[in-house]
Amino acid sequence: KIIVIGSNGQIGTELVMNLRAKYGIDQVIASDIRPTDNPLTSSGPFELVNVLDKNILRSLFERHRPTQIYLLAAILSAVGEQKPKLAWELNMDGLINILDFAVEFKTAKLFWPSSIAVFGPHSPREDTPQFCVMDPNSVYGFSKLAGERWCEYYYSKHGLDIRSIRYPGLIGWRSEPGGGTTDYAVDIFHQALAKGEYQSFLSADTALPMMYMEDAIRATVELMEAPAYKISIRSSYNLAGISFTPAQLSAEIKKHLHDFEISYADFDPRQAIADSWPKSIDDTYAQNDWGWKQKFDLASMTADMLENLKK
Ligand code: VAH
């Protein structure tokens, strides 16, 4: 059995759909802290799971003895700055609980998402390398950095086959983002179609590493399918996709929706988070270790998003 924890989230929703298509609906148990009526998730087995409740987790592992776990439950960067202690507790204690149960129940493989948020103001900002100074100043960012250290520690000390990707901002049409700093890049498409305009909470020239959800899910599956001997990074892999600014994304949307207008908010707390992150990522390790190659660029992502959201 495969268990996806945090299946109601932006990544979890699409991951459950993909894993069920691959392994069979009944082999993939979706789980989250609250129920969902999303047909993408509720079409198969679902359980209510709180990663901070060890009794619930023990029951989950005892009843299913999962071969794979995908732990996606987290509080993201923007919400994390509003609820710093809860973000630290959920992101850290949730991970450590799962690591301990995975060791106890000998789970064969685990996936845990990190983020480009692990880099900080003193990290190189262009083509940010796999190894460099990392001084993240968001609670989400340093919880992900600490989480990477725990993942590598449980690999080294317990031989746990846990794998991880430092996701860029993710853009998809099947699910909504949940409280991040890159959420503008999803909201803009919905607003462009609904109202022909969008007010960006990030400034026009804020370049960030982004990726189309199709590519992010494929990368996740490819990493998890790679033979263990090929995995040289047990903290978390840099993964590059597309790097663009709100102005560049707006111009691309305008090619399809000629009357679309973008405006910019005077101030938003998420600007400071974005300004502490890289503009672009170097993913040489992912390319060399397990053959990563992105497929979508800004033009094809924009066309695909609008095509699917119009339906
Ligand atoms: C966030 N979408 O904005 C997440 C992601 C790189 C960004 O970690 O917090």
C-alpha cells in the first residue's frame, strides 16, 4: 500500500491521481487532517490523519504496513510567517513522527518535499547550486532546511530510503496552492479568465524559480523509481524548471487574452520572502543522478493552463 499524507494539498491532490493511475486506486490511500469532496482524491480510499497524533499514525501503519509514504502535510511560507510555532511543530514533529514509524514498520521508501525556500539572502541568487550557504529567514524555509538534515540523518543512521526534491513554485490547474509566496502564479490564471485583470502581490521584476505541476509530479515519480544506487543526495535535490517574473508571466498571458491587465500591490509581506529566495536554480545533480529533464517552458505552461482552465 502507498499512503499519501496531505493529499488535499496542491501537490497531494495531483500525486494521488497519478499514483492511483500507476498502481491502482485501492493501492493508494489518501489522507489529510480534514475530509475532502474533491473527486480527484475521494474517488479512492481516504483516511483522516493528523501527523502530530502518534496514536492515529500507529494505527495507520499497523493496519496498512505501507511500502511507500509520501509526506506532503506542511504549512507553507506565507502562512508560516503568520503562525510560526505551528509551522515549526507541524513541519518538524510531523516529519520526525513519520521517520520514526517508517523505521519501526520498515517502510521501503519515503518521499518528503523540500523547497527552494531553504536558500536565503546570502545564497547565490542565480543558478543556485546544490551546495552553498543557506541562511533561510522564513520559518517554513528553515523548517525545510532542518527537515533535510533529519532526512539525511535517518538515511545514514537507519538506512531509511527517503528521497526529496527542493520544489520551486508549482503551477497547476487541478488544485489550488495553499498559503505560499508563489501562489500569485496560479491565482493570475484564474483571475485573468474570470475578470481579465489581476493585482500581483509580488513586484513586476520579482524573478522566482517555478515549475509546471506536470513536470513536478513526473520528477517525483522518476526520483522514486530510480534505483537506490543512483541517489547521491539524501538531503534534497535541487530541481529547476522555469524562472520568470510577474511581468513576464503577464506578457505571456496577454498573447492569449489580449485585454488582460496586470497591476501591482503597493506592499505585501510576501515580497520580503520572495526577495530572500533564488531567482533560478542549478539542478545538475538531478540531471546526472537520475536523468531529470524538464518539459514545460513559460509558453507551453501558459497555453496548457489556459486551455484547461477554460473548460
Ligand atoms: C511557497 N509554494 O510558496 C511554496 C514553495 C518555493 C515555494 O515552497 O511557500
